[in-house]
Amino acid sequence: MKKKVVIFIDWENLRKEIEKIQKDKKCMHFNKTTLNYNNATHIMALIYSFIEKDDDLQKIFFYTAPPIDMDDNMSASVEIKPRIPQYAKEFLDNIVKQPYVASRLGISKFRGFDEGGKPIFIQKQVDMLLGLDIAHVVYNKLADRILIFSKDIDLVPALKCARTQGVITLLANIKEGFDMNSELMKHSDLIRTRSCENIVSYIASKMQELQK
């Protein structure tokens, strides 16, 4: 019997994990060509590679913050405007058009420069939105399972909430990615792991299907 599953994705956390794996070259086939994190089709294939046969997908919630609008943020120096990536907006427009996907957007804030002169941006409200949506789903019995793409320890209260309501909590784990925090493991039911090779193979098969 299939189980209703809702997926929650902390995009900035997942994007940084992908970026780190590619930078460290932990898997030579897991590169910017085979997995471009600005390509909505690639990211959807990565997500679907974690879905199993007895999962009945209900919804995919995608959490991030849109790129900062320099015209609305006069506290930021004009000189950094050309250094803000514009691809992010196009990616967000594309990902939300995918089946089952709903976006939840926080706010991007400029926080100065690092030692190398690179502008620092932080996301606000994203964790709060994610936690509130998990609570809404579990209290309203909208899922039997929740699958979470994030290794942020701030999720622990939301995981506790889900488990007290009898919902199975699954953490998506890329084998070669960030280490899984022990607190997250303690307050989740299962870890669902895929290797980079598994993910790249799944993406390649999906891309071939689209080309037919």
C-alpha cells in the first residue's frame, strides 16, 4: 500500500551541498555538466531519485529567497550590483512550473563583504516558513511521510513535531555530501541515502526520456 509523502527542500542548503561535492571532486561524474544546479530539470530528477515505489507524492515544497533587488536595497553599494547572480531568478521561475512544486520565498539581505571582498547575502524567514509548513502538513494529516532535503540543525523542532503526530520523518542524504548531524539523526525515523553515481545515472535516464 502506497504512503502519502510530502517533500520539503531547503534549497540553499541543498545547493551548497551540490556545490561542495563538485568543488571537492568527490565524484568525477557529478559535475556541472551532469548536474547543473541552475537547471530545473536536473534538480527535479535529483529529487525524484529519492522517491521510492511505495511513495505517493502529494507535493514538493521548495524553500529559498529570491535574488536581492538592489534598486530596493539602497544600503548596498551600487558597485556590487553587477556581481549579484541573475540566473537564480530564471531558475526559480522554472522550478515552480514543475509538477507538484510550490515555492515558499523568504527575503534576501545584504550583509556586507567578506575578507576577499565578496558580497555576503543571507536568507531570512526561510526556516520559519519550512517549520510552519511541516506543522501544517502533519497536524492536518496530509502525509504519512515527509522527506526533507536539508542538513540544517534548525529543523529539529519541526522533526519532533512530525514524529509526535505519527508521521514518518525521512532525511534525504547524498552519500558524498555534508555529514549528517547527529541531532537530526536522533530526531528522524529514517535516512534515505543516494550516492552521486545513483543521482547522475537517474538524471541521465530522465534527460534521455525528454529527448525522445
